[in-house]
Amino acid sequence: MSEAKAPGTMLGHPKGLFLLFTTELWERFSYYAMRAILVLYLVDKVQSEGGSGLGWTQADALSLYGTFTGLVYLTPLIGGWLADNILGQRKAIYIGGFLMAAGQFTLAAPHSWFPGLETTLFYIGLGTLIIGNGLFKPNISTMVGDLYEEGDHRRDGAFTIFYMGINVGAALSGFIVAWAYTSFGHTAMVDGQEVMINNWQAGFFCAGVGMVLSLIIQFMFAQKLLGDIGTIPAAKLEKQKNEAKGEVRKEPLTKVERDRIKVIMVMGLFTIIFWAGFEQAGGLMNLFTNDFTDRMIGGWEVPTTYFQSLNAIFIVIFAPVIASIWIRLGKNEPNSPVKFALGLFLLAVGFLFMIGAVLEMGGDANAKSSMWWLVGAYFFHTMGELCLSPIGLSMVTKLAPLRIASLLMGAWFLFIAAANKIGGLVGSLIGHGGEKEEQLANAMAIFSGIAITATISGIILYFMADKLVDWMHGAEGHAESEEEMLEEEIAVTAEHEAIKR
């Protein structure tokens, strides 16, 4: 039994690819718009004149942010299982998308509508978002692969196109959500001064609209452009294929398989360190941008959320460049553990820029640091991501024994979930309020601590690299021609972005 595929191509690819591209673009726009303003909304003071925040301490906000982003990586394990065994991918996407839209609109409800229930509604909205994300996230990218028969050379290019959609959506989010919360805000007198009160609910509403657009596009064109892809649970199809081939057996792990699993586990520990630092972008670095950065260009103040789009923009621009560099190195191309170590070193360099931003202020919390420190930090963090993050999922697919590949992929996501929670806890060390001088000193300690930890971890991993490669037992291979190698490098990055984001 097989799924019927819809006929017709565009630019050499099935038309369904461009449907999934657009669906995911708006879903990622929705998610990153919400992520960009989450901690800003939490710490915004509740003003009697109409402020729209919850007034949490920075420490509590960052701890919650870590829990949220951790669960974002944990629930797809459940959502993927439900889609594979019960719902099918298409139905999981519909349910997940509806729940995510409902969650965004719940967050968007003005406080005046439900006085005294603001925090309760916030948790309901956030919980609904997490559950919806768990159903949506793992299944949309899987459907991209299902558009192509096994061995179809177009599959690699498809993920490259798909990943562009992801990053376009992520890049747009910071700009459009800033327009929403500033345009629908208002001015008010606070402590004798006229200040701008941002309308965070308008930002969440904007994110909800993005999710609704994603759902409408999928509802209108899915059957026409995807055929029956995603309508039948994958486990049901796989079971029928295995029964037809008589392939129902269990075998113990060999020594080679055990060694390769050891590599996955060791690299997983280092990936926790990287992502715990990297995810400060939406938390601590977001607050630092808002409170301690001079964002003025002439008479215009750059909205804080604009900086949240830098990572996606840098990925679109530099992913092909990094892939080309690896190819041009030829036989001198570093192995996967060394690339991982380089990613950790570049993360540390990024935090050196944040240390520079704090030093520029000279301990004066009323001073402001240049925004170019932030641009530099985001640039080097993205370069680190491009060296390290595509290696992760690619490595798991190469090293995991086929019969437990899904289990080990789930374990890899657990490493990333743990990293996000740890990152939130690290960011929360900025403190529970108090003087801005204290917050600035704590931020300096956090930035320095992450830079030192990443550097030491990178050194350790560098010296472990040869042993880890031995344990891979030849799993690292390369395409023969330069063109094939470049396509392979871009595809690795693309497929990782399709799942990670």
C-alpha cells in the first residue's frame, strides 16, 4: 500500500513542496514573533495607565522562557508518535496549527477583558501553544521528504528551498511584530514623564494571524497539491511493508553500533553547552538589548525585536558560504567533532562581544552600549550554529542503527530540550530585580561564564576528536565531485533547519 502523490511540478519540484514552504513560513513567523516578545511582555511593568505586561522579575521571566523553549523541543516526540501511529501527519498539522492559533489569541486577550485572570490566561495560552507545536513541528518537515521517492536526487534541494522559507518567516517576524506592538501602543504619564506603552497583546495577535494564514493555506491546497501524503499514519504503512517482506526480527547491538551510539551521547553533552549559551538570544540578550543598548539611529529607535531577526538573516546569507568553505578545504576539511569544537569557540567569541558591550558602559547602568556589539555577537553565534548544528541531526542519521534511529533522534531532541531549560536557568541568574547596576554586573558574570565554559568545552572536544572519529567506524563519508559535496553540505544544513526551527 502506498500514498497517492499529486501530479505536477514547479521549478523541477512537486508543487506540494511550495505549499509546505508557504505553510511553514507563516507558522515559523507566528512562533518567532511570539518568542521575540515573550520575555519583554513578562517583565513589562503593569502600569495603572494601561501597561500591557505582567510585571515579572527578569529572573522569573528567563526561567519561564527556558521551560517554554525546552518543552517546545520535548513535545514533538509525543506529537511525532501520535502522527506516526494514530493521526497521520496531515491531521496532526491541522490540530496542532489550530491549537497554536488558539494559544496566540489567548495571549493576545487584553487584560481589561479578564481582570485578575491575566496570569492564568497566560499559562493556558502558553500550554496550548506548546501542545500545538508538538503536533505541528515534527510532521511538516517529514512531509517534505515524503514528496520524493527513495533515492530521488531532488530531495536535498527540496530541503534547501524549505529551509529558506523557515528563515524568511523567522526574519520577517521580528520586524512585523515590532510594527504591531508599537503602532497599537499609546503614550502615558509615568512618574511625571510621558512614556510609550507597548501593546504586547497586538504583537501576540499578529502572531496568531500568521498561524491562521498557515492553516488556511494548508486547508485550501493540501489535497490538490499533496494528494494523500500525510493522511495515513506512517507506522501503519511501514508495518504493512515489513510484513510483506517478512522483516520482523530483533538483533542485539554490535560493537560498531555501540561505539557509534557512544559518539552520539558524547556529542549530545557538548550540544547542551552550545544551545544553553545560544538560546540566551531570546532571553537574556533580548533583555540586554531592551534595557542597556543604544538603539538610536538619528531620531529613530530600532525596536528590540529587530535584533531577533539577525540570526535568520545571517543564516540565509552565510549558509552557502560556510558550505563552500568546507568544500574548498578538500581533504583538509575538519571532521565533525572538530567542526563541533569550532562552533563552541565561535559561541565564545560572540559572548566576548557581549562582554565588550558591558565594559563600554563602564559600570554605569544608566549608560548605553553600542548596538554593534549585539550585531557582532549574533553574527558569531550564527557562524557557530552553522559549524555545529547541522552536524547534529546529520550525525544521528549516519551513526544510529536503523532499527533504533527514531529512539536516538528522540534522545537528541532531549539534549536540546535540556539545553533550553538550562539556558533559561543560567539567564535567570541576572537576579530577581534590584538595582540596574547589580543586574549589569550579573549579566557580565553570565556572559563571561558562558564564554569560558564554551572555550574549555571546545578544547576538550578538540582533543577528543580523533577518538570519536575512531568510534564512528568510517561513518563519515564524502561525495566524489565538488558539486555533489556542495549539494550535500547545503542539504545537511537545510534538513537540520527544517527540523530545529
